[in-house]
Amino acid sequence: MHAIRVHQVGGPEVLRYESVERPSPGAGQALVQLEATGINFLEVYQRTGLYHVPLPFTPG
């Protein structure tokens, strides 16, 4: 499985496409395959450091 990950704050150049471990759904949960996802402006703030979140994180 692959994901876009952010390991440090900055511009679009800090976005990394990398392999990640496939999550295991818990009881009453389902794992779905996404074909596309959206990014909203809050995640741009997170990437640039204007809104602090623990790093690394996966936007979307």
C-alpha cells in the first residue's frame, strides 16, 4: 500500500510518496480501497506548519 506522507513542515516538496503498512480493521470496521482523495486547506496549513500536528502524518 502507498500513501503521501509529510515528515517535516514546508512546501509541496516535503510530500513523499512511500510504502506504508496496510492497516488491519478492528471489530465492526471495514478496510476500503480509495481511488482518489481530496485535500482541503487545513491540510495545507498542517504541511506548512501553520497548524501544528504530530509528524509524520498522512494528509487526506
